[in-house]
Amino acid sequence: MSDQSAAADVDVDLRQLFASLARNWLRILVITILVTGLAFAFAWLATPHYKATTQLKIQLSESAYTRPAGTNEDDKPVLDAEGVATEVQVISSSDILNKVAGNLHLGDKPEFNDALGMSPVARLLVIAGLKSDPAEIPLEERVLTKMRDKLNVYGVEKTRAIAVEFSSEDRQLAADIPNAIAKAYMAYQADAKTTSNAAATAFLEPEIEELQKQVRDAEAKVAAFRSAQSDLLMGGNNSVLATQQLSELSTELSRVRANRASAEATAERVRQALQNGGSLDAVPEVLSSDLIQRLRERQIELRTNIADLSTTLLDNHPRLRAMRSQLADLDGQIRNEAQKIMRGLLTQAQTAQARENQLISDVNKLKAASSRAGEEQVQLDALQREANVRRQQLESYMASFREVSSRKNYLPVDASVFSEARVPSEPYFPKLVPIVGAAFVGSLVLMSVITLLQELFSGRAMRPAPGARFERIEQVAMPAMSAPVVDPEPAPEVVEVDDQPTTMESELAPKPEPAPAVQEDAAIAGSEPQAEPVRSSLGEIDVEKAAEKLIASGAARAIFVSPEGDEAAASAVLVAREVSDAGLRVLLLDLTASGAASRPMLDSGLFPGITNLLASEAQFSDVIHADLYSDCHVVPVGTADPVRAMRAADRLPIIMQSLTTAYDLVIVECGPADAQGISRLVGDSTEVFMSMLQADDEVAQAAVELIESGYPDLTLVTPIGHETPGNPVPGRRSAA
């Protein structure tokens, strides 16, 4: 099972986590009191600063009695946010600040002039060239810089008000300076308006004189053109006489043409009626004749008499015949009278035709005259427009000049002070109670957080998550602490024990009696020269090749198994030092029973180590030590009770993950462990090595078991022929 999956099966023990606050209460309290005391001293000894604020209202302060004619309250300009921001920049401008500084003599005060009242330390720094001399900077610039540091001008949100805020060590200056800035700003506005008013007056006077001359010349041209250069006689409706006559003749010509056409049409109808023998009663002009009307009445009377007599007399009766003869005479008279009416209509049409011809001739003459008059009228209108434009411009300039002249002594500014700064009674800095309280609370919270983080990252606040499944603890080989052996003689004897990893059951079980001591080689005893070691032939690599392989592969973990005992653990030490010399951050974790890997690196086995970390007796910073002979770091076995440490063996994956995060490579020396024993230590980017001294059946059997258990990339490495300071000469030695 990898360390990632194991880490997912643990949880934070909140009780253990917050219990660290009670265990470290003294340290938290001491640091909190120390920080609070420093804050109190700072607040007590700091120079008090006072702050005052002047507020201005930006608006047009025009009186109703002095407002220009033709304007009202709605015509005044409305200042937007950009306008208020512009006024803020004007108030904080250098001209206004320099004027205030000169009026209040701020250059004579040490608060605004660094060159006054310099301390001996500051003078020494200036002489030594470590600090610039304030006297080299112009006085005006020094004072202006200090004023800008203490001044804050801003527009009040959602209003047209501006606040001028100033802080000073002198409470009177804190109120005087913003009031003086406000007065200088309003004086600046008044001066600007006065200058603008004078410039407008100087511009308008010569312009008015020139326009008056131009108006006189333009009007003279209009009069001369109208009287002498043209025949433009004006008729009714303010129009040229020729144009008016042309209009009247056109109207008369239309009327005459209509009369002529009507007479011709009536005569034609009468002629057709006479030629075709039709009735003349349909012609209105014939019926309107009085003679014809009387003849028609006589005709009707005769027809009535004939009809009455026809009832009693025969058709050839003389009386009837006489009446019929009279009736025929009446018809002839009516037709003769109709012919006369026709001739009268023709005469009327001829007269209208003659009148029409005369009118057409007159209209043609008036057309030519009207055309000439139109061209002359265009020239006259152009001269009149020029004169009108000049006159309007003159009237506008004269109105503006009168207004400017009348406001020489009254120019209201667009700002007013509605809240003057008052002398503050209390300093705004430092506030003793808030500073001390904030320091106390902040330091207390900070120390509590630091303590909780230390407890959390140390791993002591971790516990198995509910429902988590872990493998048996005996799968992890944990060493049993043994006291360091004191060699009373130059040729020490070492007791051989079993090379199997120590588990929880083996720690709790009764220890077997040690076997009789076995004599060491002559080289160890120091009596005879040591024979040349026999090289093995299982395809192993040396320490340099193993280090190169770890660097090239980018491995994060390297697990070393030493079936032959403690002497073979030298491979892990030598490889760790080689990789560290290459520039990588390397840590060696010693999980052997006797500390065979870490003791040569620290020259002692009494340092706290992995067992102390598992037993929650130490933190990471307490168990990580530096190698005495290289830049490598090492975590020894430790001095805690192994049985107690084994109860927290499920934290090993978390510890390995933390170490892998902090170092480029973590090397673990497991001693004579098997595949099941190193399963908790294997993770991503892990290389497994087997350290060997001689190629015997024991080593071969152990290698075969690891390969068959899921580690086919097992690499054999031997430390023979490679020696470094502090490392024992490899040789056969029993595991202790």
C-alpha cells in the first residue's frame, strides 16, 4: 500500500491538536506579554500627532440680484465628479501649499525642515555619506515634501464637498494649516476670476470700436445701393414695385383669358343650335334675353289659343290659320334674336382677345424689369445681412462688456467653507489602548496558530480515520534500541543474532539467549593484516553507479535492504553522501535495529530519531541531524521505547510523504527486511536496492524473494572498495 493511500486513511485528532496549546501555554504567554510590552513602550514613547479637517462646498455662490440678465437658477453649471477631482488637485497644488508655507513660516519649524535640529547620529551619518544632507535640498522643496506627507485632500463621496485634512505634531498647526489652505484656495479662485474679467474687458473694448465702424459702413452701403445704384422701388407688402405689378398683370391676364374662352364657348353653342335647328332653351345666354323671354311668352299664349280653338274649329279655319302664321313669325324672331346674341358673344370674345394680347405684352416687359430687380434685390439683401450680422455681434459684445464692467468689484468664488478646522484636543496617534490591545490579541492568535501548525506538521495530531484499514504493524520492520557497546579490548567480540527484522511480536516476545561470541577477522582485532575481499559476481554495481542511477531517474525515495547485517548498511550511507555531493538535498532514514546506518554519520547513537517522532516525543526539527562528513541529513533510530513507537507505525506513510516533500531524495536503510516489511515505505518514484558484501546463497535468496514479491527492478549495490570518513570498513559482521 502506497503512502498516498495510507495518508488518506488518517484524520486530524482535534483533541490532540488543541491540547498542544495547553502544553505550550507558557511559551505563548511569555511571547504575547513581550510583544504587548513592546507595543506599550512604542505607544507611550511615540510622538503624538494631531489631525484637523476643513470642509469646503463647491458650488456657484451667485446672488439673485447680481446674476446676469436672462439667466436663472437652473442655468448655473453643475460640477460633476471629474470637476470635484480637478478642484482637489488645485487645492493640493504646489502654488497654494508654498503660499501657505510662506504665510505660516513653516520653514522655521523643525517638523517641516529636516535641516533644523538634526541629531548627532544623523549628522554622523551625513558626514559618513550614509545619508543625504537635507541642507542640500532647497528649503521650499523640503517644506513642500513634508506638507504633502501630512496633507490629505479628498472629495467626500456622493457630495460636492472637499475635505482638507492635515496632521501635525503641533495641535495649533493641525488646525491653522487646513484653514489657511482653504483661504488660499478661495483667494486663488478670486484672483483667477479677476484676471479673466480684466482680460475680457481688454479684449472687448477694441472689438466693440471696430464693430461699430463696420456696422456704420455696412448700413451706408445698403442705403447707397438702394437709392443711387438701383431702381428698386418698394411697393405694398415690402416688395419691389416691378414684381408687384407683374403679379397684378398676371392675375388680370388670367381673368381676361377666362372671359374670352367663356364667350367663345357660348357663341359656339348658339351657332350649333341655330345650324342644327335645335332648341335654344338650353343656352343660358339666350334665355337671359328679355326680348326672347317676351317672344316665348307670346308663343306660348298663341299655342294655348290654337289648342282651345282646335276643339271647336277645323284646321282650315281662317282664324286658326292666322294664329299659326303668327306662331311661325314668333319662331323667326326668336332665331333672329339668338343670332344677334351670338354675334355679340363673338364680338366680346374678340375684345377679350385683344385685351389678352395687350396684357401679354405688358407682362413680358415687367418680366425683364422684375428679373433685373431680383438681381439687384439679391445684392441688397446680402448687404443688409452683412449689416445685420455686424449689428448683432456689436450688440452681443456691448452686452457682455456692460456685464463685465458692472462686475469689476463683485466676483463671487465657486467655493465656500462650511466647516472650519478646530484645534484638536486629543491626538489621533498613537492610541494607547487600541495599539496595546491589538498587539496582545494579534500576538496571542499568531502564537496559537504557530503552535497548532507545529503540532499538525509534526504528525502528532494525526489519528486513523474511522473505518480505515491498515495492514498489520509487524509488516514494518522497526529496530529495537540497544545500548551502545563499549569495547573493553582492542579485539572486540560481537554476538550474532538473527538477521530478521524486529516486529511488534518480536519486541513483545521473550528474547532468545545470545549465541557464543565469534572471533572477528585479524583486521578487526588489529593483530593480522586483512585479506583482500573477494568480489562477488551477481551483477551488482558500486556506490558511484547507484548514485548516478538515482540522480538520472529523478527518484524521490530509495529503499535499501541489507540481508547480510549492519556492515552492508554502509551502502546506504555512501550513496546518500554521493548524491548529496552532487548538489541534491538528501536525507537518510535509519530503520535498522542497532542504528548501524546513522551511528557512523553522527558518531553517536543517543540522538532523538524516528522512534521519538512516532512516540510523539519530538518534532521533525528535533529528529533531523546533519551528517558530520557531508551535506546529507540523517534521521537516526532514536532513544524512545520501540514498543510505544510501534503503536504509531501507521504514521510512517505520512512521515515519508512529508520528508519527500522537503527533500529531493529520501534514502531509507531497512536492514535485513523483506518485501512485506518495506511495503509501507514504497511510494511513487521509488527505487529499491539490495546492499551486499559477498555473493552467497543468503543474498541470492533474499534478492529472489524481493523480485518475486513485486520488485522486478531490484538493483544490487556493494560498498566494497569505496571508503569515506566516518564509515567503517565493510566486512562480515553479525547484526546486533
